[in-house]
Amino acid sequence: MQPNHDTSGPFEAWAEWLGPPRLLLVDDEPINLQLLRRVLADDYQLSFARSGAEALQRVREVPPRLIVLDIMMPGMSGHDVIRALKADPATAHIPVLFCTALGAEEDETLGLELGAVDYITKPISPPVLRARIRTHLALVQSSELERTRLEIIRRLGRAAEFKDNETGHHVIRMSHYSRLIAEQLGAPPGFCDTLLHAAPMHDIGKIGTPDAILLKPGKLDAAEWAVMRQHPQIGADIIGDDPSPLLRMARTIALQHHEKWDGSGYPHGLAGEAISVEARIVAVADVFDALTSQRPYKPAWPLERALDLLRAESGRHFWPDAVQALLARIDDAWAVRQQWLDDGPEKGTQGAPATTDATVSPP
């Protein structure tokens, strides 16, 4: 016997999310709504409104994926409706397709300037309307998938922090520092944005490090340190070999952010330009945030003390150009820090970090 796929009862809410996309059709003429129903009912869930005010109410009740909106309506026009939608952050993202008898070029221009994604004149061509709706829903889905992917990456970065002694907003701050450094170095905007979203994954490999080592209150012995130094490779393995630029950059950063300019880092002892530019940038941003943040084993360092260390390690631990870029944008970096302060006082107890480095207490 085939199962009965019930879209009511306990599954009703999920049916709204996972079923066919919902469209809101808005027109003051019932005959126009009937035509739209015949054209679209086989492929979509449909809601209807015969006035601008009713349309806004329907949007609040059950937000649609897309709105097909007439312009010439008594009382509240379609222009008024889209202005109200775009003024509300909760509805500004919903794509609006104008479907109207106003066919002059200036009418279409105004509609698009108000934020509509498309403009179709009546009488409609059913194949054209269906094609336009499919196109815009595909764009919405692509945007949502990208937003979801970025959110998953950010939360995986936070997952690594829960395993470690990191502070609450570390991955946010160091990601913004990384972008500032890249901008100062003249990197293309696409690189800077990708770096912002890839950097939070730098320590994801610590998920695979035993707690007894990661959270040890004293100095690691040689065997424990050997295990700790595996986390860059573990991180690269977790991220994998996905071909997307974002995940490729995230993998490289996870693998190389503990390499040092002079070749004394790990896991592969890379030196100079053999280290990827993104990992060279993240190394500076990561340590800068570690130094200026409270940790269980140390209080936050004053800004000048942290900058003195970066200067001293320029050309040894760090890529000199990246250090100079951070110094040039230090006011912007400090503004980021103030925006994303961690909860609690900026002080801590002295103690030995579990992952002591020869020159810098590592992040």
C-alpha cells in the first residue's frame, strides 16, 4: 500500500516550506486573478489579494516566495505596496514581479527603480510569465543556498571554538581583520569577500584534537605537541576537496595558517611565498586577535604591546607585507574589535597556555 502523504496535521508547517513555492497574486480585478490561477496553479501554491492593504496582510500571514503585483488598484497602488515591502526588513527580500496594463517605458523604469525584479505588461503571455517566475525563483534559491552555506561555515568555525579556549567572537573579528589586510594589500574585492567567509574555518581541525590535549592547563610535552600539530591537516581533511572557491580557500587556510614566513612553522615547514597568500594574511589576523583578547591563560594585551610583537616577528613568523597592511588599517581593526567585544571584563588570570609556541602564544 502506498503511504498517504498528508500535508495537514503535524507536517503542515513543513509542507509550506518544502512543498511547491508559494506565490501571492495581487489584482483588483477577479477575472485577472482567475487567469493567473489557471496559468500557475499546477506548479505553485497560490495566495490571492484584491487590494494593496490585503496584499500586505497576506504577506504577514504567510510570506510568499514571490509576489505578482498589479499597479493600478484603487486606494493603495502597486507602487505603494512595493514601497511598503521594501521599507520593512522582514519583507524587503521578497521578489516582486509587476504585471500591469501600464506599458510605457517610463512606467517600467519606475517599477524597476522601486525594486521590482521584473515587469510584464497585460495581456500576459502564459509561457513568458511562467518562464520569468521560474527564473526569479531560481535566483532566490541560489541566493538562499549561498547564504546557508556561509552560515554553516561560520557555525563550523564556532564549533571549533567550543572545543578550544577561544573567545566568543574570535572568528568574527579575525575574519574582518583578514579582509582589512587583504584590502590594504590591493586584493580584488572578490578575494576579500571570499577571505572574510573562509577565514572562520581556520581551526576547524581542532574538532579532531583530544580534549585532554586541547584543554590541558599546562605546557604540552613532545608527544602531545605532535598530536596538536596535526590539527591543520585534520581541518583540511574535514573541508575536503570541494571545487568551490570558498571551500578551496578555507581548506588552504586551515592547512597553512600555522606555517611561518621563515619556514619554522607546521605542518609542512613551508616558507615565504610557498605559503598561500590567504594563509599568510590569516596568520597575522589570527595572532593579533589572540594577543588582544582575554584567554583563560592570559589577560588581553594592550594594543601597543601586541603591535610591538607583530613588528618583531615580521619577516620571521609573519609575512612583512601583511604586518604593514594591518598597521596601516589599525584604526579600522580596532573599531572591529570594539564592535565585537566578548562578554565579560577584559581581564584574566595568568597561566601557561596549553599550546605554547616558541615565539607567540598561538590562537
